[in-house]
Amino acid sequence: MKLLAIESSCDETAAAVVEDGRKVLSNVVASQVQEHIRFGGVVPEIASRMHAEAITGVVRQALEHADASLSKLDGIAVTYAPGLIGALLVGVNFAKGLSLSSGLPLIPVHHLRSHIAANYLTYKELEPPFLCLVVSGGHSHLVEVLDYTRFSVVGRTRDDAAGEALDKAARAMGLPYPGGLNLDRIAKGGDAHAYRFPHPRVDGSPFDFSFSGLKTAVVNLIHNASQKGETLPVKDLGASFLSAVVDCLCDNTEKAAMERGHQKIVLAGGVSANSVLRERMAHLCKRHSWQLFMPEIALCGDNAAMVGAQGYYELKAGNVAQMDLNACATMPIEA
Ligand code: KG4
Ligand code: ZN
């Protein structure tokens, strides 16, 4: 079964053709990073307009690379939630138009579900159940993936997402957007013990995260130094901050896996590309003899191949949308 998949939830316009949820036949991503770099972050209005400009070409390319035409496909999967509403609407409406004209089923895909499904493309043998740490710019969740379309959130962030905290800290350190990626690069070779940061816990919710205190700590440190006319060594500061964030992510994953009896640990979302997180998680899983699954780097960030992977399982579960499908800025992964 071959699906055309479309993703436009944030600042990447993407389309892909995926076979049986596991094989990528094409994967085209048009990134808007260069446009948003001068604003230091994604400007939603600009993102929507750029999606509108790019989407036809991106979809056409995805079909060409896969040597496919709509008549040879079995469905159209599209990210409908969560994300920037104007950005999502571009993909949703484009997919609706294609579905209407071709008669192919329209398959609504949740963005975090698709991030998890990126792992099905990297590991053909991976099957639920497993415990997944989903860490992106907007979300930090510990999710029990009970089945391909059944999820149970066991931990979540109470404030900032991990990616958001990394982006804000990077910005305070003077690093360009996208902050998390640039922080990862600059922190390489830095002293992770140079600065001590708090490791916040959420009382009574051992699997929940809280990153805003950590982010404020680094921002205050930088402001205090600049008031005294000092500049802090960004390499060491970045390495120490990243280490503190990764400690929180690994600690809660370890606790949840032990308490819920999981031996398969999966990473997902843009932050799962982080080199320190990947390394530290590999150590943790080795120590417990747990299996670790991480998407290949190219599939960690937003792309449509992962939407095609999850779309396959949504279609198999009978999850097909009608022409009144709307985009939603927020939506629980369980819904
Ligand atoms: O999943 P994603 O591409 O978009 C959302 O769904 O939010 O995640 C984007 C987040 C951003 O916060 C970005 O800074 C972060 O992923 N990110 C990284 C790395 N690459 C992207 N964070 C740390 N290390 C990286 N290598
Ligand atoms: Zn994402």
C-alpha cells in the first residue's frame, strides 16, 4: 500500500511517498530556516505563506522521485494537529483538494504520532509496545506506545518543552536559530561540569518534566555576567546546560521504564537528533540491557516520510477523515 504524505505543521514544507508504512520511496523537505533566521525564530504568518508557495512543487517532486502518480496510490496522509494553525491549514487543505479530485482516502495524522513512527522507517523490525521519549520544539512527553494507534502519556512537561528551553538558552548565548542544533554543535568539546544547573523535579509526578527554571537559571547567569562586563565561555556554558537538560530527560525515562517494566526505549522528535542525548541514552540502555531505537538523523526533524509511516497504521485502523477535516493547534496524542 502506497501513501502520499504531506507535512506543514511548522517551518518545513514536506511531502513523501511511503510503502506499507516502512519503506520510503521519496522524501522531499523544503526548509524555511533561512527565512526565519533573521527573526531568531519561526514567524507563523511567514511560515503559512511560504508553505502556500512551496507545497505544489514539493508534492510534485515527491511524486516524481517515487515515480508515482495519484492513480497508483492508496491514500493521502496529512498532519492535521498539533502545530501552527495557519501552517497546518495549508497542508490540510491541499490534501483535501487532492483527495477530492482523486477519490483517494484522506488520512489525518497527529504530529507526535508521526515523530514516533519515524522509528518504523529506521527499524523495520520495531513493533509496539514500547516506551517513547518524544522531545520536540513544542512537546516533551514520555509515552507508552501500546499499539500503532493507541498511546498513553505517562509524563509531560509542566512548562517549556526541552527543545524550547534549548532554543531560548541558545538565543541568550547569542547563537542563531535553530538554537538547539547550534547549541549541540558549539557544546562539543566544552566542559559539562563548568557550571552547575538545577535538576528540577515535579512533586508527586516523577515522570513529568520542568525546564523553565533551568532556562531562567542560564539566562540570569548570562545577564549577571554581562552587567559586570564579563562574557561567559559559550562552549562550557552550552555543554553544562545541555548536560542538565539531558540528565532530566534520561532520569525520567529510566524511572518510567523501570516502574512500567519497559525494555524497549524509543526516542523521537527534533531533539532526538541531539548528540549528547543519543550518547547518554545509549549508555543508560546498555547499563540496563534495554534495547534502544533512535530515528536516523534525517528523520528526527519534521518530514513527511514519518507522516506516511503513521498514516499507514491509521488507515489500517480505519481512521479516515471526511471533507470537513480541520486543523487543530493542540490535540492530545491519545485522541
Ligand atoms: O520536531 P521538531 O523538528 O519540530 C517540532 O515539532 O517542534 O523539533 C524542533 C526542535 C527545536 O527546538 C530544535 O532546536 C531542536 O528540535 N533540535 C535540536 C537538535 N536539532 C533540532 N535540539 C538539540 N540538538 C539537536 N541536534
Ligand atoms: Zn516536529
